[in-house]
Amino acid sequence: MLRNDLDAFWLPFTPNREFKANPRLFVAAKGMHYTTEDGRQVMDGTSGLWCCAAGHGRPEIAEAIGKAAIELDYAPAFQMAHPKAFELATRLAALAPGDLNHVFFTNSGSESVETALKIALAYHRARGDGARTRLIGRERGYNGVNFGGMSVGGMTANRKAYAAAMLPGVDHLRHTDGLPENLFTKGQPEHGAYLAEDLERLCTLHDPSTIAAVIVEPLAGSAGVLLPPKGYLQRLREICDKHGILLIFDEVITGYGRLGAPFAAQYFGVQPDIMTTAKAITNGIVPMGAVFASDKVHDAFMTGPEHVIELFHGYTFTANPVACAAALASLDIYKTEGLFERAAELAPYWQEAIHSLKGRRHVRDIRNLGLIGAVDLEPIAGSPTRRVMNVFRTAYAKGLLLRTTGDIVALCPPLIVQKSEIDWLIDTLGGVLDQTD
Ligand code: PXG
Ligand code: PLP
């Protein structure tokens, strides 16, 4: 490949010069595997980027997309609509917990987060409580990369170059990772529900009447699979209720079966007021996101004169017909193949498999929930992420795609994974750890 061919594409979240000196290209994908440019099979340990729950190359979705594109290529969603948008919103609302009955479509997780934050602010204003302008996020939270999500997010590297452009009036809860008493816990950690009291502290500092919403990932994926301690999310919900604050769950990773329930809200039994999703809504095949709002939130907007727009927000590609078709076909697969139930059934096997890596070289913690796992490595002193990148490259050479963040290996295989494939994945990773300095 000519160097010129690689020049124009500026890769996201990638060291471009290093990558272009030694590029990794996929040219096809089917089931659990990618095919590389040089014809190798690579097992997808990460469902793309947490997207491809039903595995790759699903003809049902591709056919639905093709049919939709021929039938109705594009329809505006401002002042117009098309039937599939309503069908999909109704299907999604039925799948969502409690009374999250209203769906606003976006094109990514980042847009879903911006939408949720704007709905939260506008909700309070619509109720005559417009002094509630503060947003509370969490350290090490990943809520996408646009200005709102970056501001409420807590990923230092994603924030530092834009310090002057953060939203005003944002504060952060502490994260829930790293309590020594929780190391190597199988499943949800026992200790640390008290960390939710941070929200009371921020309420005392700012006065709760100034706080519009709290946004957290029920399980933080991107920062390295940080689990909520037992009782933590319940306590956040109680404090929000006490003070009239909206609770937003960012379910961009946890949505659509990853934990063995449709959404993490159902898995943990905690009801948010607003929920953001994307990624697996279309099995990753075309971009789409969906924000869910409760009856209370939605209905607060439906009070003024009926000819006036209630929410000044939306995207050109909101409810794009082809994306709607892809999402409907994906939901069909999830349902007919019982993939959410399958994830729940496989979770104990996955848990034992990943925890079998305890005691291997460099491993300082292992975490898991549903079909998510993380192997947390001791960094090389003075050279953070170098070791995990070596693990990543060696695994890739052996035919296993991992995802890394900090010095953490994150794993989230497609929900179609077989037990024998879990065994191979864990064996391969163990071997790679043994041979990595
Ligand atoms: N919220 C959460 C919780 C996410 O995980 C976003 C918002 C933003 O979504 P978009 O579609 O705008 O990227 C995300 C995205 C990783 C990884 O390796 C995670 C994400 C994206 C890319 C890589 O963990 N999460
Ligand atoms: N899974 C998916 C993807 C769905 O869309 C639905 C319902 O719409 C369900 C599960 C729940 O299925 P059932 O109503 O058959 O219990």
C-alpha cells in the first residue's frame, strides 16, 4: 500500500504515525471473526467497539438495510416522519424499563449524551424550575466526546486540551474503582456503596436546587470496566429523588443485552429518568443512537400551545429510515435468538474463565459482569500503557482482538460466543500475558 493511500484518513483515538507505519486493516467479518488484509482470521474479543452483539456479517440486517434504502432512502424528521420510526420507537419503549416510553433518535452515543443533557436542562425550565442548571458527572466517566459529554465525563486525556471549553456548572462524583477490598471480586463488588454519598456532598456544596441532572454509566466501560458496588446505584437514585434531580444512565455500552438483560437499569433494578443508548442498537452496522425519556420528563414538555415546537433540538439524520430498518432487524435477531438470555446464561461461565487468569503475570485485578470483563495489569514503572499495548499487539498477531484503556484489557465478546471460543480467548490471552514483559 502506498504511503499516500494512508495519509488522508486521520484516525480517531489512534497514534496515527505509528499506525501508518504498521497498519492493521480488516477487509471482512463473519460471526466471531474478522479477516485481515493479509487473509488472517482474528477473533473479535470486543464486539467491534462494543457494537456487534449478534456477531458480524448478519445477512438479515444487511437485507433489511438494502430493502429500506430502495423503498425510502431518506425522509426528513423535522415536521415529517415515516412509519418505521414509530415502529422502532414503540419496540424500543417496550424493551426499556419502567415508563421510559419516549424515544428521541440520534446517530451516536455522543449525540445521545448531548441530547439527554439538553432534555434534562429544558425539562426543568419547562416546569418553571430553570435555576436547575448544574450537571453532575463522574470521574473516569466516558460520555462521548462532544462538548457536553466531555464536560460531564471524567477521562483526563479527553479533557485536558479543551480545558477552557468545558461547560460551566459541572461537577463530578468520585469513581468507584480500586477499593483494595474489592480486588478480584467475581461480579458486582460488595464494598463502596458509600461512594454514592458524594452526591449528597455536592448537593450540600452547590445546593440541590441548582442541580438539573446526574449522569453516570451504570457500569463504566471505556475507562476500564468499573463496576458499581452493590447498593451504589440504588443510593444515587434515592438521593436524586430526595432532591428533585434527574438521573441519567448512559447505557451506550450496557444497552441491548450486554449484561444479560435488555438494559443495565433492569439488571441492577434501578430506574433512570433518561437513558442514552447507541452502538448495538443496530448491531453496529449503521450509526444510530436512541435516548429514552420517562413519562414525567416527556410530558413536562407537552403543556404549551400545540403549534409551538416543544424541544428545539434534533439532527438531520434523526430516525434515518435505513438506520431504523437496521435497528428493527437487529432487535428481531436479539429476540428470536434469545441473545440477551444467552448472555445471562453464559455469564457464570465467562466469569470463571476470566478469573482463571488470576495469578498470571502482571495481573493486579480482574473484573466481570454479564459478558464484560477486564484484566487490569500492573503498568511498567514510568511508562504507562506500554505493557498493555505490547499485550494488544501480541494478541493481535496470535489472532485475538482486544481493547485496551490505561493498562487495562477490556473484553466484551459478541453475545453469540461459544464456550469453546471463550476458552480459546482466555487461553490465548493467558499465553500472551506470560510472554509479555
Ligand atoms: N457514552 C458511553 C458510555 C460510551 O461508552 C459514548 C457515550 C460515545 O458514543 P460514540 O458512539 O459517540 O462513540 C460511548 C462510546 C472503548 C470505546 O474502547 C468505548 C466507546 C467508544 C469507543 C471505544 O471502550 N464508547
Ligand atoms: N428482546 C427484544 C430484542 C425485543 O424487541 C423484545 C420485545 O420487543 C423482547 C426481547 C421481549 O420479548 P417478549 O415480549 O417476547 O418477552
